[in-house]
Amino acid sequence: MKTFLTNLRWGDWAFSKYFGLNWYWYLVILGLFLIFYRVYSQKKLLNKFIKTSLTGYSKIKLYFKTVLLILSLIFLGLAALAPQLAEPGKLVQQRGRDVLIALDVSRSMLVQDLSLNRLELAKIKIKKLVQLLAADRVGLILFSGTAFVQCPLTKDRAALQMFLDDVDVETISAGGTALGSAITTALQMSEHSATEIAQTKLLVIFTDGEDFSADLHTVEQQALAQHLDIFTVGVASLDGGPIPTYDLQGQQVGHQLDQSGKVVISKLNEQVLADLAQACHGLYTRVSEQNDSDLQKIKLAIEKYERQSFGVKQEQRKELYPYLAGASLVCLLLEWLI
């Protein structure tokens, strides 16, 4: 028993990790309250019928059904914690690639010249790309005039998607776009990552290509020197569209105007993105609305890179939640049959 408890772990997708331990206990308490309320109601009803000489019902059966319900709740609660059993002596070397994804959050990404506005379509594409790269660690960078790390390198896909879902209109920066800031941040992340022994690191940029970097060429040279290969995805149309403006409540109030009072039209700048990808040993692709051929190109290109060791070892773990969920179901079935 002591060995079992020593090797017990909790999964990364556990209910308590995503929604908080307090919510977990609130639901457990609520479940117990509903069970005891049901027992009280049935007992009250049973006592009423006993007075009229009801046969075929017993208090023992009622108590047994209650025990089964409580056990079912306990098993289900433990399953929600995603218990895992570490297998001693079975250590595996983690291998994969570090893929950083940079998402443009400048105001021009709100243009709706595609089926969705550029930002929403880019978020959908990033989520799909993350799933395609299931064996790799992925990090998320948001950038406009400056850049910051939204999600550090992780293998937890659900966590990254939660960070991505937090990106909305309120995240949009009022400044312009500087591709150099995204690349610089990616270089800084690579320097501090656990894959320092890796020879090549990867950056995928989702943007409309509008760039106001003053030193993009210099940053390109730094990326080459530090073996950062860059892939670019153009998220816009060649015809473009007007840039919407919003009030403090998030309601659209008009479109962005230039100094002469004319509506600003934002278009896809393919040349900048193609040149950047070519200079940094990557590839450029325009976003596809009909299918995921754009993501497949990137996936196939990334898979050509040799996987590097993450430099850490991870225990092999056996998931226990299916057994607990099964035990909970058996208890419910027995309670229903009795």
C-alpha cells in the first residue's frame, strides 16, 4: 500500500487543475447533499407507506442503495482527479522539437476580408496546427509593436488552447506591427529553453504581413546565427479590407482613417513574409479557408527536422481513471437494479 501511494500521480488534465480545487470540492459536497436529500425523501415516503402496510420494500434495501450511490460518487470524484500510477524503472527520454508560434495581435488583424476576421481564423488554424504537432513542445507569442510570451513551451495542448482562447478584441494593440519583435522574443525563449543542445529551433508566424520594423534585416541575421528557422503564414486577402475601430465596450464604431481622412485599407503583404521565410530557411504559405493544406505544408516541413532530446526523463504512467469510472458505473447499475 505504501509503495502504491508513493507511485501515485495526478494527471495534467485533472478537473481540479483546470477549474480549481475549490470547485472540485463544491461539486463533491453538492453530490453528497443530493444523495442524502434523496435518502431523506425516500425514507420519509417509506415511513408513510409502511403505515398503510406496504410490502416488498425494506430499510435495508434503501441503505444499501444509498451506499452504492455514495461509492459511485467517490469513484467518479477520484476519476476526475486523473490518478496515474508511475511504473518504477520505466523512464523514457523525451524527444521532440521546440515550435514557437507567434500570433499578430495588431489592429489590422480585426479586418474581416476572409470568412472570419483575420484574428479568429488565425486562432482556429493555430489550434489545428498544435494538434498536428502532437509530439512536439509548443509555445505561444503575441506581438504587435512589441511582443510578449502568452504561453511558454509546453506539451500540454489544452493549456495552450486556453491561453489562445483568452486572445480577443481587448488583447488587440493600438500600435503597428513589428515582425522583428516577435523574432527577438522567440530568440530569447530559445536561449532559456530546456533544449539548449538542439541545433535548430522553429518559429511559425501568423500575420497579415504589415511590418514597421526598423531593423528586420538585423533580426534575420540573428535568427540565422542562432539556428532559428522561420515559417510564415499570411492571414489576409490580396484585396484587403478596412480596419474597424471599437469603443471601450467592444462595439464597432467605424473604421480607421489616415491623415487625409480616408479609410485605411489593410492588405496581405506577401513579399515581406515570403522574403523572411526564404532568408531564414523556412517556407511561406497563404492561409487556406477551404481546407488545411496550408497547415499540412508546415507540418511536413517541420517533420523533416531531427527530433532533439529535451534533456529530461519522464516516468511512464498508467492511467487509473478508466477503472474508477468503470467502478462508478457498476455501482450505479447495481443501485438501479436493486
